[in-house]
Amino acid sequence: MTAACYAAVDWGTSSFRLWVVSESGEVLAERRSGEGMTTAAKTGFSPILETHLAAVSAPPHLPVVICGMAGARQGWVEAGYLDTPAPLTGIVKAAVTVTDANRDIRILPGLAQRSEAAPDVMRGEETQLLGAISRLGSGSHLVCMPGTHSKWVRVTGGIVDGFSTFMTGELFDVISKNSILSHAVADGGSFEADDPVFLGAVTTAAKSPALATNLVFTVRSGQLLHGLSARAAKARLSGTLIGLEIAGALSTARPGSSVCLVASGALAGLYHSALSALDLKPVIIDADEAVRHGLAAAANAIWPA
């Protein structure tokens, strides 16, 4: 049987993912649960981790590298922030050791942009970047990592110059549930990534971001005056918010930067379609693969063979 070399963990606010990996990089076992930081802060990080390791018969002294919210102030052990501009390799060097554990456990830090005008933080996405960078090569890149709080990161030659967070996913949730638009999108169901209403909204918002709140209101007025269906209203709201996000991200990009999309699932499809509608052709990297490769790069640097 192939021997385990280390375990890698992506510990989010509401999710837990663990992979046991061999020296050759083969994933020997995988565990997923909803025991994110919110749960672990109450029940204990170590018991959750050890329960999952025991479930896959991991060796008692198998080392573990962790990224994400386990390193937050409210997490297991605080692994602060590496200030930008920062080389991605510096993330590994700044890893924090969990001193009261019975095995070697390292937690990777996040990244901070301490500009007075544009303060920003990320935690977890920096490890996706570390895993994606080998695909990007030299030059300047604008990396999109969509989510509840989407990150757009400016990377040049392996150095993170800066980044911007867009609350697109959270705004969509708040607006669709707690504003007057909730009536327009109620029971709207899902829509396809190539939906013309979605793509039209993306294009309009990206070209006219100054009209942001007006464009959002057309979700309501379009239904009242033109019979916009609930599904189409939902597509218009999503497209408008994503179009505004892309316009904002592009406004801070270095000229000539390539665009990379690090995403999985439905969001990958939506953002790929949105970027394509704006004549942007992103390099696409699966988010799950990116975080695994980033954790692998960290583990190989911390515990070289």
C-alpha cells in the first residue's frame, strides 16, 4: 500500500476538506464535511481534525498543512497576514506551527493590503493562487476567484501586487431576499450560464457601472412593465452584479494583463460566460485542484523529501 506523506486541509467558515497525500502526490483519501470554523470554534479544531484523520486510518504522526479560516483570529491558531506586495513563496515561509498538537501541524497565513484608501484581506484564496501560479507563467495576470466575496488578484512574476474583494455573492443574497426585488425573483429557479438576459445584463453593467443602482432597479421595473419572468429577473440581477464586479476589477488591472478564472461548479460557468461576453478569454483553473496544488506546494517546501 502506498504510504501517506502528509494531510492537506482547506478549512473554511462553513466547510472542511481534507486530503491524505502520498510522496508522489497521489490523493489516497479524502474527507469533506460542514464542520467549518463556525462549528470548530465551539467543538474544538483538534477533535474534528483527528476524527477525520482516524476515519481514513492516517498514521498517528502524519504532518498536516492547513489553509483557510483555521488561521483566523477566531480560529485554531492565528496565522496573521503577509503584506502585499508579497511573493507567493512567502506564504509558506510565514506558516504558523500549532504548538500544542501531537503531530506537526502548520497553518498558512492570509494576505493583507494595508493601503488606507483600499484596505483588503484574504484567507484561503492565497493558497489557490499558490497552486495556480505554475499555470500562469511570467508576466502580469488578473486572477478572478468568484464566491460570496469574490477576489480579483493582480499577480506579476509570482508577486501579488494587490487585490480587490467584491461582495457580489452576498449582495445577490441580501437583495434577492431582503429588498423590494425579492418579489421579482421569488421562485425564479436556476438559469443557464448562456442565458441571453444574464449576458445582456453583464454587458450593460460592465459598460455603464455608474448606473449601478438604476440597473439593479430595472429587475423590478422590467417585471412590472415588460412581464419579465422571475427566472429572467434573477438572471438580470445576477448578470448586473457580476458585470459591475468585472468592470471594477478591470479598472485596477495592469495594461496587458491576462485574465485567469479560478473557480468550480456553477460559478465557473457563470463567470466564464460573463467574461466571454466581454471578449475576455480567461485561462480556467479548477478551484479544488488549485487549492490542493497550493497545499502540496506548501507541504513539499515545509517537509522536503
